[in-house]
Amino acid sequence: METKGKKIDRREFLRRIGAGAAVTSAAVLAGCGGKNTPVLGGQPVQGEVPTDRMTYRTNPKTGERVSLLGYGCMRWPTLGGEDGADELDQETINRLVDYAIGHGVNYFDTSPAYCKGRSERATGIALSRYPREKYFIATKLSNFAPSTWSREASMAMYRNSMKELQVNYLDYYLLHGIGMGGDGMGAFRSRYEENGMLDFLLAEREAGRIRNLGFSYHGDIRVFDYLLSQHDRYKWDFVQIQLNYVDWKHAKEVNARNTDAEYLYGELAKRGIPAVIMEPLLGGRLSNVHDHIAAKLRQRRPEASVASWAFRFAGSFPGVLTVLSGMTYMEHLQDNLRTYSPLEELTDDDKAFLEETAQALLRYPTIPCNDCKYCMPCPYGLDIPGILLHFNKCINEGNMPSSSQDANYRRARRIFLVGYDRSVPRLRQADHCIGCGQCNPHCPQGIDIPRQMQRIDRFVEDLKQGRVF
């Protein structure tokens, strides 16, 4: 094995995978997903991380054992600072991959769109130091922009993924973001059917260069139902869906465009199609819940993190092949490894408890931003995810000044305004939004971003003027 041309011998490899404590400080890392990467809900990690107890699920097509914890590569760490803000920290990425593989993780999910186009290359560098049979690579045809819908542009993206990942076949390949945007069905036909691209990918699967073909679903249920109705024709090997204990029954309460995960999973299970799970933490919100909700979760399971409840929920369904987590920090990786090494499936009482928790969370609504950055760059320079995530953070931490009559108003007002200026440079704040709407079609969560920018801007101005709510 090699790191930037340097061979790793067995002793060095074992030292690295056992030396997690030396690289657990989240303070020294900054992820390409931003500084608001999901946290552990304030719960300290407990005990050793097992190296040989990972839970695996069997791919019904290939018989291969896939780790229930999948590594999402959308939020690789960056070097940080003004000069290295967007440059990925390859040495730290290599350490995270070494630790993950050393503790049983074998599924890595990336895309040409992640980390401003840098994720595939960084992932390829880290994984290419291992024998090819040691890991499964999932990547995507992320041809979101109409300029990339042509057959030639799409094929170039597909072939470039293999080049960047340093492989000659892909274990899992996805049509990315199916159902995203206003006309989900029309976009699907233009991106994949009318240009013959889907027929090309089916032929690539037949030739063995794609071993499993699927799609990731975002939003328009007509497209999801249509693609499953065509299962005899396309023979989907897997489908990636958003599933967590809030979206299971309450997806539309979070976002009117979404469909309950209970329906999505049920339709896949009927057909025997394995599910790959994204957003098990609902964009980090299920690891950073309101204090009184976190207290109830910890009371029920004192040794566990808040986030572990969401991962146990997602992993407790037998039709789930793997659960993705974008782990920028070693502490997140270690916590998730504990949850799945091995998985302790939820009881019926646990599921009822989480349903009560979901209902409580919905009484404290946040904006459903998961920091994917598909809305970026803004042509007017706004830091859209930074604005939305600061707003959500203040709600989750109880620092939302709701009335000047509240005893906590002054403190919460100061925390919100000072934190806003620290999180988002003033020239990139919500007051600079002109409402052009270029961001909206790219948001997988269907957020009306200009409307939220106007709402937050009015809120900030009221706070600055000390107006009574």
C-alpha cells in the first residue's frame, strides 16, 4: 500500500488503524461540506472500536458482503485557511480510509459533483493503495446541468469517473438525482432515455464495466414509480433513497415535495431491490437535536450518542444494503463504527419511541438544508448553505430569539447576530439575495431558497433594530 508514493508496510498499517485517538480532534479539520458537519449531539464516544465485528449485508445479485456502514465521500476534509479552503487534505483522507477499511468498511460512495469536483480523485488516490477486491466503489452520472445532457458529455463524465477513481470497472453506478427539480419526468427522459444514455449504461453493465446499476431518488414520486414499473426492463440492482425516523412517516411535513420513506422502502422491498440509504441524519439535524429531545434519547440509552439512534433506525430494515454517512471527522467515523459493529437492531418499543421523537422534532421546524451545496455557486456570491445552517443551528441549540418579552431574548439575540457574522461574511449574507431563483432547481430538498433568504433577512433586520416579535 502507498501514500503519495510511499509504501505502507503491515506494521505501519496496523499502527494507523489503531491510532484513532491521535487524529480525533475535529477542531483541526475542515470538511468540504462546510464547518457545520453533523456532530455527535454532545455525547462523548465510549469504549474501544471493534475491528472485526462490522455488520454486513449480502448483495442478492453478486453474493458479496457489503458493510452496513457506507462511507459517503461528499464531505472530505480540506486543508482550511484562506489558501487551502477548497484543497482537499489528502493525508487526512488517507488516514480516514485506512481506519475505515481496517474496521470493516468496504463501501465508498462518491460523485463527480462532490467537493467541487475533487472527491472522485481524492477517493481514488486513497483507495488505489489497496487491492481492488478490498472495496466497493459507488459513483454517479451527475449530469444535472442541461449542457451535460448530451450523450457525448454524459459518456465523457462516465469515463472520467473511472480515470479519477483509477479503476476499470465500477461496483455501483447511479443515475444521480432522479426526480430533482420542477419537471422530474421530463428531465429524466432528456438526461437518460432520449439520448440513449440509459441503453449505453445497460450495455456497460452487460459488459461487466458496471457491476450494479441503480439510481438515487430525489423528489418527484412519478419518476420513482415509473422507474420501478420498468423494473423488468431495466432490472435495477439497487436504489438509493432518503430514509430516517422523521422521513419514515413525516416526509411531507419536512418538505411538501418529499415522499414518506415507508412507501419508498416498501416498494423496493416488494420487488426485492436492495436499498442504499442516504440522509440517515436528515442533513445532520438528527444528531444536533433540541436539548430536551437529546436528553430523552440519552436517558433511554446513556452509553450511546444521539446520532446512533438514527443509524440504528436506518440499519434495522433487512432490505437495506448499506447506510451512507459523510464522515469528515474521525470521531464521527468511530461513533458510527461502534453502532454497526455489530448492529443492535431496534425493538418495537424503540421504534415507537423514535416515532414520538419525530413528532416532537416536528414541533421545532428547521429548514431542510443538508449542506450538499448543489445550489452553489450563487451568481451574487451568497453563502446559501452557511446562512441556512446557522439559522437551523440556532433553532436546535435553543438560541432563537422568539420574543423580546422572554428572559433569554438578549442573550439569544446576541448569539444569533454575532454567530451570523462569524459564520457568513457580510457580503455573502441573505440581504444580498435578489431573488433570481437560479438555485431552486438544483436543491434536492425542494427548498424555496429566495423565499427563505428573504425570511431570514427580515428576521435579522428585526433583531438588529430590536423590534418586538
